[in-house]
Amino acid sequence: MAGAQNQPNNKKTKKKKPSSEIEFQLNLNSCSKDKDLNGAIALYEAATSQNLRLNLQHVNSLLYICSNCVASDPSLKQSAIQFGFRVYDHALSSNISPSEATATAVARLAAANGEGDRAFALVRSMGEHGILPRLRTYDPALYWFCDNSEAEKAYEVEEHMASAGLTPEEPGLMALLRVSAEVGRDEKVYEYLHKLRNCVRSVSEATAKAIEDWFRGERACEAGKVNYDVGRLKDSVLRNGGGFHGMGWVGKGKWNVRRGRVDESGVCECCGEQLACVDIDDVETEMFADSVAALAMEREAKANFSEFQDWLNKHADYEAIVDGANIGLYQQNFSDGGFSVPQLEAVVKELYNRSGSKWPLVVLHNKRFRALRDNPSHRKLLDEWIDKGVLYTTPGGSNDDWYWLYATVKLRCLIVTNDEMRDHIFELLGSNVFLKWKERHQVRYTFTKGSPVLLMPPPFSVVIQESCKGSWHVPILSDNNEETAISWLCITRPSFNGVPSNPDCCRNNQNGVNSMAITGKRKERSPSPVH
């Protein structure tokens, strides 16, 4: 017995054979990694002959292999298309609910097979399965219609995208612009140029080429009108924040299309036109101001902020707002509560001198104001500022960021601050409009030997621009993505070449933003309130 117990156990542990489903999935993963269409077909045939039930992951993997082979190997194109449709039909007959990835892959196969209508029908049927489409889901149908000059159907795809809350990105807009040019729909070309303006700051080389082709074509020469209301164009440019009027093609005749540079001041070296520093438009400004006010009153004492709004309505001629705390605390010793009144005073004086004797508005928290006023060396200056309407003190418990932000938006003026405005209160406002507004209105600063150096907003915006004289300027994305190296398309009518632009027409109302050189009699203000 003892000998028997000491005998080694010669039995080998048998590895459990993987199930058919696991083995199928492992082999399918291998085919997907290698983009092996023939292997995938053989695997599918074996699975169906064994009555192996496919799931959605299996279906999408097979369709992924098919769509990849269509794009990469012309010799396998037809086999991949036919097999892909077969897999999709199998999924539907097996009551496998498709996903967005399923619909996208089959739409790509349909478009590759020359069936744009089928690709679009797949997208439209997604609602029946409760699937939300993505931009990529629309791409096969959109590009197929554009590539085959079926403009009306391409417009229908874009309308369906809009109903799903989606907007084409630059490649899609370029395709729509190109097909519109091909079929002579000049009003749609105009529309897509403006959609591109809203979509990107600088266009790709491919988009630039499509724009050049349009303007060099015969149809573009005929687009537009000679008789137009210049006053209406000017008003529209101002309402839209500068850089475009959006009222259609201006002028007649052949376009002069050139590539060149825009100098540091915003003057086009090809035609001499001054480009605009583009602001948010009237509607966006009102919505922005209302959003700031609504958020402020959620977080502030409503009566306090309402009082500030009433006061601002009666003192609406400021052209610069100053974030007092940001400047006073700049490079100071925070550990001992250091606040430099001389720094703040220097900035106020610089703004006053630049503007032609027009005071800015300094926003400062009341708690800090009272602490500063207790110092006899500051008291006289602060009292003078109160009397002249230079200083508004925000009440206890408030966040003064809300006050200077609202004032700047409401009065459409400058805000002098180095605050990057990345705080959560700014994130609540959204990015697109906020970033455009910030670029146009924020003045950063530094000090050199105690004297302030104001870093004004850029003199022009790197964005597609349309002047009320009918010219267009389109920035082209540089290889290194540096704005200083950007080249521009300069597109003008011959009658306008070399003629300097009318600053009242082709630039938005600067309101003293860049030069701070404001003329006119200064209105005396009543003293600012102290809370």
C-alpha cells in the first residue's frame, strides 16, 4: 500500500477544448486583424453550416473586413460587396438589431457598388431601429451624390443630417460646394462658403483648390448683381460682427484669383484691402449677455446683480472694463495679501490717454475696496474714481467675474485682464461663441519698468472674410499650422483691384477696440455706487 501511495500520478490534465463560439470569435479576430476576406468567408460558411448563431459583434466584424477590402483591394471589391450584403441580410433574417456601425459599413458597401440611394435609405431606416446616426453614417451617400453630380440628392442628405442635429465638417462642405459649382447653383456655392467660414478658421489645400476652381469658372463671372444697396451691405457687416455681410454675390464680371500674404496689420498684399477683426454678431451678443446674466443671478444675490444691470444701462458709454483684482494682484506677494494700487492706476491712466480722455470702468470687490481705502495713501485716488464713475464695487458675497464679464459683453467693449477665463463659470457659456468673443475683446497686459504694456486684440481675424465690396479672402492652412505662415486666397472683381477698402464698410465697428482713439465729447457720469 505504501509503495502504491508513492507511485507518481501519470495522468495528464486534459485542456478543455474551447467552445465553437469562442473558437469562431478567435478566428474572426485573426481575419479582421489581417483583413483576410477569403478567410472570413470560409469561416462564415463553416459557422452557418454548423448552425452557429451569429451575434452583432460577429456581424460588425465581418462587415468591417468587407468595407476595408473594398477600399484597399480593387480585385476583391465585388466579392467583398456581395459577401457584405449577404451577411447583412443574414443579420436581419436572424433578428439581429443593427447598430450605427452596422449601418455605416453597409452604406459604404452600397456606395462602393454605385448605389447612393441605397446608402441613403440605410441611414433613413436607422430610426426604425432606434439608432442615432453619426456624421460617418451619412458620408457614403453624401460623397456618392456629390461625386456623381446629383446635387439635389446631396442637399437632401444634408437636410436629413440637420434634422439629426448634425452639420457637415470641412470635407463634406467642400464636396457640397464642388457639386454646387458643377451644376451651376451659384447661390448654394455662396451658402457653403459661409458654412465653411463658420466651420473652420483656415481651409485645407483641397478646399482652397475647390474654391479657386469655382471662382475661375464661367458661372462665377455671371453670379452677382451690379446694382445693390451699399448702405444695407454696410449695416449687415456691422450686425454680423464684421468680416461678412451674407447678402449674396456683389458685382459682375471675371474674378481675379491670387495667392498671397496678409501683413501683420491685416492688409492684403495682393489687393490692399484691410481685413476685419471678426466679432460675434448682434444675436449672439444678446444671447451671450442674457446667458451671463441668467447664470449670475443663479449664483449671486439676484437683487445685487439686477441693481448692477440697472446701473449699467444708465452708464453705457464705457469702452473698456478693467478687472481690478487681476491687475492689482499681478506679480504681487499673495502670502501677505499684497495688492498694487499703483499698477491699477497706471493701467487706468493708459486707457484714459489712449481713448482721448475717456475713463474705463474698474470692477473691484467691495471687501477689497474698503481694505484699500483704509490706507490713507490710496483714499484720495479711490474717492476720485468713485466720483468720476471709474469704479464699481461689487457687493459682499459676490463673484466680481460675473460683473466685469457681463459689462464687457453688454457694452461690446474691451476687458483688460490676464485671466485665461478657463474657470467653470466660463465653461458654462460654451466654447464657440465664447472663444470668438474672447479673441476680439480681451486685452492682456504686462509691465515694463513699472509702465503697463497693453496687448490689444489682433488687428484682424484669420477666418474666411467677405467684404461689402464683393471681395473674398480665404486663409489656407499651413503645413506647420502657424498663423504667421498662412497664405491667403485673394478673390476680387477687376473693378475693385488695388482700391483701398472703405473702413466704414469693410471693417466691423471697431468701437475703439484696437486703437482706443475715440473722438467725441465725454459724457459726465454720476458717481459709481459703493456697496
